[in-house]
Amino acid sequence: MLLGSCPPGSMRHRTLTSSPALWASIPCPRSELRLDLVLASGQSFRWREQSPEHWSGVLADQVWTLTQTEERLFCTVYREDKSQVGKPTLEELDALHKYFQLDVSLAQLYSQWASVDAHFQKVAQKFQGVRLLRQDPTECLFSFICSSNNNIARITTMVERLCQAFGPRLIQLDDVTYHGFPSLQALAGE
């Protein structure tokens, strides 16, 4: 295979500039969400920075790529069925909104916490946009089990191997095959 080419039947990871018609955006300032801090923080182990400031991963059994500007969060969803190519649907955007808990105002929380914690007040400016993810409980539990005495890189590898061995194949982008997180039935061998 030539360097930079895709395996037959696979798609490529999108960037906002390469295919803008397939992206949707929602208002979300970086002070409310910093993808680089949240997705690499060790809360979830399914996201990778595939190109500068473009994070690809699995959410709700779909493969997404996310990026952001100072004021907006941009997203695209990949679908195996080429006839379904298009911007994320309202239902898909709702799943993303819930995953990042964007209905919770981080600015209000930071202000409240800073008013009662002098140390937080000193360090809060360095960590703007850090928020908790609302993950699938099964994925969160098994990721936590993998975390015992391990670092983020090793946990990421363990979770990825678990998904490859027992999760459904979702799609291939470039040379990366994405899998959903396995169900409890699949993990139990049923």
C-alpha cells in the first residue's frame, strides 16, 4: 500500500477543512470544553488525536471526529452506509451534548468552587474547559477495572484490545479499524 493511501473499502479521517459540508457545530467556548484536556485526561480511553486538533473516537457505537474553535465545537459522524453520509443528526448531536454534559455551566461551577476554595481559585485559570464525561456505565466500569496499577497508555491499549476482541466492528478510517465497546453478553461469552 502506498504511503498515505487507504485500504480498499475504507474511508479517510475527515478534517474540518477537507469536507466542511459533513460537519455540524454547536456553540461551546473553549472555557466550557477543552477537547485536548478532556479527551486525553484518562476519563475515556477511546479518543485519539488523528490530525492536529482533530480527535477521533467512539461514542454511542458511532465513530466521530471532533475539533473546536474558540467559540464552537465541530463534529462529524462516520456511517458505513455511504447513502447515509451527511452531517450529524439532531439525535446524534444530543448524544454528544449529553456525553460532554454541555447543559452544565462550567463557568458557574468554577466561580462557585473558587469562592469557597482558595487553592482552586489560584489554579482554575490553568484548567479552564476541563469537565467530567458522562460515559456509558459498562465502558466506564471496565475501563476502571483496567486502570488498576496502570498508566494511561497501557489502559488505552487494554481497552482497545478488549474492544477489538469482543466489540462490534464499526468502520475503518485510513488504517484504523474502530470497534464499539462490547456488551456485557459479549464479555460473558454468551
